[in-house]
Amino acid sequence: MAYQPNPPAVPEWLNKGDNAWQLTASTLVGLQSMPGLVILYASIVKKKWAVNSAFMALYAFAAVLICWVLLCYRMAFGDQLFPFWGKGAPALGQKYLIRQAKIPESTQHGRSNEPFYPMATMVYFQFNFAAITMILLAGSVLGRMNIRAWMAFVPLWLVFSYTVGAFSLWGGGFLYQWGVIDYSGGYVIHLSSGIAGFTAAYWVILLSIFFLFIRSLEEHELQRRKDIIYQSES
């Protein structure tokens, strides 16, 4: 739009108040994550885990942003691929971002919901909720998960879990069509991050116990061999 010969000052559909408040609300949610939860997580764990815990939240925020604009936004709020999933595609093009916001599958009585602000605002708004969901999940594995495992876990969970819930409830998926309403993210954000965090913490602890058991067996076997060598030499 900025490069058109005669660019319009303001699109007819744009409501400056709606857009300003949507951006303000988005930023407030973002501040809960960065620096809010980063500082909180670094302060509630042991000193040796402080930097690791803070970086887990920092990495989650940054990784979600990249995945969100490259693929995940349109998986959660784009055209339907399956009843629980949208078609993944980048949300980066100027033509896409400057047009009026629209969630194509969220139709009611034959009409789709079209708020009075641009698609760029919608992408930014929904990104902040995806990011804080991921960081809330991180709170379940602080001091338990290796940062390299977390770096692999974040994009996988975002693609295969968060986008499914977001599309099903907010993006016009099967739960939306059944009449399920989630105004404040109770299902998409809090329930999904809570269940995933509980499951992740359970498996991390279980695997830790398993590896400790394996290590103790190896140490026992090593000590047994040392005893045999000592006895043979004596």
C-alpha cells in the first residue's frame, strides 16, 4: 500500500481505536512473557539453574515468533486443511498483512468475522498468546530439562499441539462449529499448557530416574570388574 501511486490515508474499514487497543492489549500480554516470566523463572529456581531457566523462556518467545510468521499462524487461523488444523503458510507478505483481518473459517450464519484492524495486528495479537502458552509450559520443566532438548521441543509442540487447539476453538475448526466458546484462552492457553506441562514433567522425571538407574548399574559393574582385577592380582 505504501508503494501505490495514490495511497489512501486510511482504509475505509480501519477503526483506529480498535487497532490501537488491540496493539496495546497484545503488548501487555507480551510484557507478561518478556520480561515478566523470564525474571520470575530465573528467581524461583536454584542459582545454578537461573540462567538456564531464563534462557528457556527467552528462547521460547523468540522461537515461537519465527515459527508463527513462517507457518503456524495460518495453521491456527487460516483456511481449513482438516477439521482440527489449518493450511500452514507464511504470514509475512505485505499484501497479506495490510488487508483487513479475517479468520476465514469462523463463519456464523454465512458471514465471517472481520474486525476493523489489519491482518498484521491479528498476527501480532495471536503470536503473544502462543508465546505465553509456550512459556507457561516451560515452568513445568524448569531445572529438569536440558536446554538442547527444550530447543527441539518448542517448535514441535507449537506445530503439533498448540495450532490444533487454536484452530479447533478459535480458528473455525470442529469445536467452534459445535458451539464451544473460549473467550479468555481457558482451553487453548491454560488447559493445553497445563496438561502438556504435567505430562512433560512426568516423563522428564521418569526418564531421569531411568538414566540414574542405568548409571548406577554401570558404576556397579565397573566396581565389580575392579574388584575382580584386584583379586586376580593379589
